[in-house]
Amino acid sequence: MNEGIIMLGSNLNPEENITRAKEKINDQYEIIDESTVLITLPRNKKYKNHFYNQAIKILSDEYFDDSVRFFKQIEQELGRTPEGKSNGLIPIDIDFVFWNETAMRDDYEKWDFVKICIDQIKDKPSTSLL
């Protein structure tokens, strides 16, 4: 069984879109932990709205690349487009930060909100929320 830690982010209907993303993720994976939701200011002039950010920990029997494709599909289903991103509107962003304790991106060290969310769940034992 694989364990992943994912960051969710949204600045367009964020409460609804993060909830909908977690529901879709939970259809295919077991969500075993969640951080609190942090609200952050936009990081550059392109983004207009505050971001809601949350880390979730999942268990998966799929390969990493298959999971990434599934998350990109969810992003599209929830309305993420290249045009929206260029206009600073992100309905949902789903990114793996850790896969089986291996860092998959530099976000963990780069952004304080990512580290805060992930540190809430990273080292906790993997037990089901059910």
C-alpha cells in the first residue's frame, strides 16, 4: 500500500471546491488524515483572491503516475483551465508533496503554508478515519 500527502488549494469558491475535490478523491482512495484549512493571501499580482489550502494523507494501491492523472482529471472536472490559471483563478489545485515519504516537489520547504499543513499530518501514524 502506498501513502501520499497531497496539498489542495483553491481561490475560487474554495470551501466548495476543496470539499468536492476531497469527495472525488475519497471515491478512489482512503483519506486517512487531514490538516486544518489555512487561508493565505495571494502570492503575486496575478492571483486576485485569498487561497484556501489543506493537506490530506491518502492510502493508495495505484502507481504514482496513475494517481497524478486522476488528480489532473479532478482539476479539470472542477473547472481548472489554463486560461483560468493565467487570470489568477484556481478552482482547485491538487499536488503530491510526498509519496511513500519521498518528497515529490520542493513546495514543502518553499512555502510556509505547505509546511504548516503537512507537518500537522506527516508524522502521525497511518490509521483510517473511518
